[in-house]
Amino acid sequence: MQENPVVFIKELSERDRPFMLNHFLGLSAADRRLRFGAALPDEAVTRYVQSIDFTRDTVFGVYESTYSLVGVGHLAFLDPAALPALDGERKHRVAEFGVSVSAPMRRKNVGTKLFDRAAIHCRNRHIDTLYIHCLASNKPMLCIAEKAGMQIHKDHGEVDGYLHLPEPDSESVRQEQAEERVASLDYALNGRIRHAVGWLRNLVRQETAT
């Protein structure tokens, strides 16, 4: 049985926007429907990526060694009044999570790892509820939600999921900081390796041309 690869979750920023666009444009129509609730055309996907405000929302990604994003998790911080109350209880601070994973990386825990990173990020910022909204046919998202112990409510082919988050502690803060440092180091090392490989290829071309 093949083991799942080690997944490094990196917080994304403005400079990652072009890679995010490539990731989302690479999703099939069926995958876009699961991610966005509709099979958005390229123009709408582009507008979505361009509209992300990194000063307001938080986005996480998983990079391959080729600098292709193979997984993206988007945390949008919401007004609780805009959401349906859960069992009559109104939440105080809520973040909505959306995720997409490229086809070759499916069934390798990438989506789950992105969810876990989003959850600890919310916890450390005193967000008390992590929320998802998806189609009832979105089995990968439902699997993530069920594994996380979310309260699931299905209605007319759509699903709302809620996860109560505990208060942060020193361990949760340490864990998030450590994960970000490791992911940033992996990203930097991949860049240096790519630079070294490019330099060697150019050197070989020069040697063979003389």
C-alpha cells in the first residue's frame, strides 16, 4: 500500500495569486461545480481569484516541487448574522472554509491537511466556529467534515457544516508556527534546487555548444 506524501501547508500572499489562478483554471467543470457550487467559466474563476483580499481573508496552499499549487484552502471571515443559526444559537466569530485539490493529488489527505491547518489558524485567532457550505454531492468535503466532527445539516441538496473550536493555547500556537516555518523552508529549498538545476542545464548547453 502506497503511503500518502508529506504535505507542507504554506500561507499564501499576493505574489501567489498567479499560481492560484493556474490551479483553479486547471479544475474540470465538475470540480469547479463542487468547489463553487456551479461550473464557473474561466472568466468567473479569474474574477474570483482577483477579488481575494489577502488583508481580510487567509489562503493556504500546497506546492509541488514544480511550483504548481495542487491544493488551495480559502478562509473567509464572515458576519455571523449572515448565516443560519445552529440550533437557535448564534455564533460570535465565524470563518468559512473552501478547498480544492488537483486531480493527481486526490485521496492523499491534501484536503484534510488544509482543513486542519485552517482550523488551527482560526483557533489561534479566537474564531469560535469553522463553517462550510457545499453541495450534498461533494463527497470529499463531506468526508473531511465528518472526520473533523462537524455538525452537518442537509437541506435541498446543500450542506451546512459547523465545527466549534476551542480557545488557543501555547501548544496550538507553537504547532501553527512550526508548520509555517517548515512549509516556508520547503518552498525556499525547492526554489534553490530549481535554480541550481537551471544553472547546470545552461552550463551543459554551453559546454556542448563549444
